[in-house]
Amino acid sequence: DADVTQTPRNRITKTGKRIMLECSQTKGHDRMYWYRQDPGLGLRLIYYSFDVKDINKGEISDGYSVSRQAQAKFSLSLESAIPNQTALYFCATSDLRRGLAGESGGELFFGEGSRLTVL
Amino acid sequence: AQKVTQAQTEISVVEKEDVTLDCVYETRDTTYYLFWYKQPPSGELVFLIRRNSFDEQNEISGRYSWNFQKSTSSFNFTITASQVVDSAVYFCALSEDNYGQNFVFGPGTRLSVLP
């Protein structure tokens, strides 16, 4: 089983509908992220969370909201979906460990992605 | 502000050729971290390497090698003797802290390795 699991993997919806993408992780990481991937633009950060009580906006948070229900769960909501929110969405986690000596952690671990199409 | 540029949008090579993917970054910080990720056609993002700004040693892992040069703000990725399974989109990324808070990705380079 994947360490970072996203549901649904694919979703087609209509303009104006509310959509929730869910992410759960078994890595035990405190930090969780939602990214959006569009062709030619790489990945852009929507929201991130350092722990259950901490939520932060990323580069492109407008039109999105998030909920950190538990350390292992981080969901992304589109309150009223619009066509330009059609994209591939990724959840990611990272470890808190700092280390210039004996480095470990720091990289993002991604889920398998959720492809959302808004008609 | 941070920025990552991958000037090569698409590259096609024939199997067994060597190929280099370019990555140029911009940052004002003296401490930062550079990454490469692979996205195969199946869509998942696979972590390849992480390098901190204090370590300019080149790294080799099998057919993969990375050349980090602070003088030119580049972190290039070379695949030696490419294989069809190397076909993917490759992303270079920059983080100005060790926590992924300010993680910026380049637009990606699509590599096609032809048999």
C-alpha cells in the first residue's frame, strides 16, 4: 500500500459543484501539502500544514480550502468548482528533521495524484 | 524570490544515448536545498536526489549523475546510456529551508527515450 494515499484518483464534475479531495498518510510526518500540477507550469503550492492546528496558504490558495482532521489526514475542498481548476492535484508530506550534518528528511513524499476535471 | 528554470521543454534521444537535463535556480539564501523528481507516464512523483547548498560534490547513482555548480546556479542531471524506462517528465526543485515550506518546482522537462 502507498504511504500517501489520495482519493478519489479521478473525478469529473460540473461547474459550481463542491468537491473534496482526501489525503491520508502512514509516514508519521507532521507536514502535509497540497499541490496542483498544470502542463508547463510544474507544481504550485495551494496550502500546507505544519501540524493539526496549523494551516497556511500557498501560492495559489484562492478558490480552495483545506482541513487537517488529524496528523495523518489533510483534505482539500473546492467550494464551487470552476473549469480552470481542472488539473492534477498532489498531496505530499515531509519530515520535520533538520540536518546539515547527518542529513535526512526534507524531501517531499507525494501521493499518486488526483485528476480533477471540471466541465 | 526563488525561481527554478528548466529551459528544455522536451528532449528526445535514442536508447543508449547520454542525455543531460538542465536546471538553473535563483535564490538569495545561502542555505538551500535542490531536488530532482521523476514523473513517469503513470503519473506518480518519484524522489531522485536531494542536495544541500554546502555540498558541491557531484553525485553518481548507477546511470544517474548530478552536477551541482554554485558559480552558475545550476544543478544538472545526466542519464548515461538511457533506456526506454527513463522516459518521463523530470522536475528540478528548490527549497530555501529544510522543511519544504518554500518548495519551488521548475516547469519540468519531458524526456522521451526511443527504442
